[in-house]
Amino acid sequence: MRRILPLACLTVGLAAAHAADEKKDAPAGPIAIAPLTRKDPIVYEKDVAPIFANKCQVCHAGNLTEGKFDLGTHAALIKGGKKGPPVVAGKAEESLLWQMASHRKKPVMPPKSENNPLTPEEVAILKLWIDQGAKGPVNDVRTRPKVVLGLPPALVKPVRAVAVSPDKTTVAAGRGNQVHLFDAKTGEFKKSFVDPQLKTPDGKPAAAAHMSLVEAMVYSPDGKTLATGSFQEMNLWDAEKGTIRQRVTGFVDRVVAIAYSPDGKLIATGGGAPTEDGEIKILDAATGKVVTDIKNGHSDTVFGVSFSPDGKLLATSGADKFVKVFEVPGGKFVKAFEGHTHHVMDVGWSADGKKLASAGADNIIKIWDYEKGEKIRDIQGHQKQVTRLVFVPKTAQFLTASGDSGVMLWNTDNGGAMRNFTGGKDFMYAVAVSPDGAVVATGGEEGIVRLYNGTNAQLVKAMLPPDAEPKKDDSKKEPAKDPKKK
């Protein structure tokens, strides 16, 4: 799941917290420019794009574009973000992108606090590329650079995905690249899932569930498996033991959406690289093998996947502004729903299979009549993009999370708001609900998982793993009295 997020950041407009760090901790000096002896021109897809992929795109591509600056494509880079175009073609010394990346202008990028600056060689390549005209891919041919994943920056700990076990005993949450489990009644921390095979590029144990951020998460209908999606992979965990049953790879980019079929036999995934064909796969849940790879289903990243109640159809939504429906398991296209004016971040079916609800980055929720292929109504209850949508099983009710920090419960039949789950302080990415609607969990940019009573929206607990809980300050306690003194 999401903001319109994966390796350190490089931009002209990072988050306020990063900017504050830069003010407090000024750089030691500009990064030296390594001498380049090459005579051949810089090639964007070969020389420049890998720098952005390895150093920048955790904060400036896909769902997260801090400062509205997207480094996912050359066109978006040249367009720039809040501070305008970052590159003056032919003049690196005048380009904000190079000035900040080379630590010649504050705030330096990536932020010093993340300790992952460009090397002198990378600074030299970036400068030469701009001086040579900042040209894009040759003949607009996309060559995907190899991405060597490192651990996310220490400050990047958003909760991008949450799930409630079918038996209502456990809340699972993806915080950064970690998977944490909490007691669904008390909110007490239970344990973490760790992939023992994960190693950093220098060979050290990663002590995490994935190398990159956990983007999606869902329990199987029987509660025995927890599926988690990340960059180019999906893990199927034994929900009780915390061991990996299947490690599914071969994805082009991030897996940002996962859904189980009602009978638990199939898994659908959504993802894909920004501005390229969206990726939709239907897999065998027992083996992790691909049953159907739906090609050209969407022309951009797929953010939402949802099986119909009878398991015969799959609804998908994407950055191309469409909601689409395909047959299961064959993947034959059935119909499309058009009307959103921005990315469609999620989609879901009503219990009777007659209606679809979609969540948009245009701040709108749309209810669709599936058979007629027509819109029933718009719901305008959020002030920022609606990042996640999930139906309460066997009801006409659904929950939404939004960038306005709100989480709300709605009625499909009349579009009315039923409950407001308050307490969020920042951008919300995730919401999950138990089968009976009694347990609701949410997560967002703060890195906090909130547990609610779903029947009255009362907060049960704001949950953090033990290593993230604020330490108690004992300095203000009164010193112990000497019993010998009166």
C-alpha cells in the first residue's frame, strides 16, 4: 500500500522531519567530484537510472513521492516537484538536483541522517549527465536497471499493511521491513516474523521479514497462512510458527496488493513498476506457482485486487484510473469502470456481488453497479486520497483509510458514514477488519498500529513493537528517602 512509496532519498523537497534533521546537523562539506576519463556520452538508463533506483526511490517513486518529486521516470524527474524543475539542462551547477545531491546546497540529499550519500563517482556522473543535456532513455527504450537492495533508512518505518486473523486473536502489521504480531484483544506485542535467509549486500543478517518495505498483507481464509508482499517478492508464512512456507519471486516491482479467493485456493497479487504495464498474477495458494499472468490488464501500477464473493471474478484497480474485472482463473477481461480522475488505490465487492466500491487518489469513493457497469454514487468524505478500502465480510459496509489521517466506516446502500475511527496523526495507509467487524486495525506514516473496537470505534490501544516503545524518563522521579533520616 499509500502515497502517490521503495533505498535512501534524493530530492528537493523531503519530509519535514528530514528537513529538520538537516538544519540541526549541517553537512561537513560538499562531496568531491571524481575525475571521469570516459569519452562516451552518459546514458541515462545505464548510468543515471541505477543511481536513482539504489539511492532515491524509497522516497521518490511509486506510492511515495516526497515533495511531489517522482524519480520513477525521466519525464517525472524533469517535471520536478513542489520546488519546480530540479534540472537545468546543460548547467549542473545551476541544477537543484545536483546541488543537493553533491551537498552544495541544503537540505542535502539523501539526508545526512540516513548516512547513504552519493559517492564522488556518482556525483561526477550526475553532473556530467546534466551538463550533457540531461537526456532521457535512448529511443525511449526502458532498460530496467538491476536493483541491489539495502535496508530501508532508519527513519522509514511506516505501517503500510495490516491484517486481522479470521479467529480474531491476532493483528499482524508490516512496519518498515518488519512483520509484527499483536494480541487482538489487549494490543500486547506477541512476536516478529524474521526471514533467516535475508542478508544485506555486505553479507550481514538482515533480521527482518523482507529486505524492502512490507507493502501488502493478508491472512488466508483458514488463518493458517499470512501472505506479505514487498519488492519483487511475496512470502507465505506459517501464521503460527512464523516460518516461511513459500517464497514467491519473479515479480517485476513491488507487490502492493494481495487477496485470497474465498475458498483459499488462489492468491491474486497486484503491482508493477510506475508508468509501465501493471502486474496482475493469479497463483496457486498451496504451491505459489503462477496460474494466470494477466498481461496488459492495466497500463500502470495495480494497487488493488479483490475476488468476487463466489470466487469467479477478480476486480482490479490501478494508476491508470480504471477499475477492471477479469474471469478467474483464466484471466479473460470482462468489463471496465471509468470515472476516477486520479489513481484508483483499491477496490472491493459487496457481499452479494452486485456492487463494487473503489477508492481514489482523487479523494473520492465510488460505488458501482456491477451488472449495469454504471456508477451508482460518489462518496466525498475524505479530504485527501483514499489509500485503502476493505469490506466487512457478509455486509454492505466497508472501511476506508485516507491521507487525511482518517479511517471511516461506510454503508454501500446509501453512501452514509457510520463510524469514524479517530486518533491518527499522519497519512494513513492501511486498515483491516475481522470477519464479524468487531476488530479493526489501522496503520500509517507514524509507524503506529491502532487497535479499535469495531462496533463502537473506541480505541483499544496504539501499538508499537517493544524496541520502538518510548523509554520512560526516570530523571524526574523523587530520590528515595533514607529510612534512617526523619
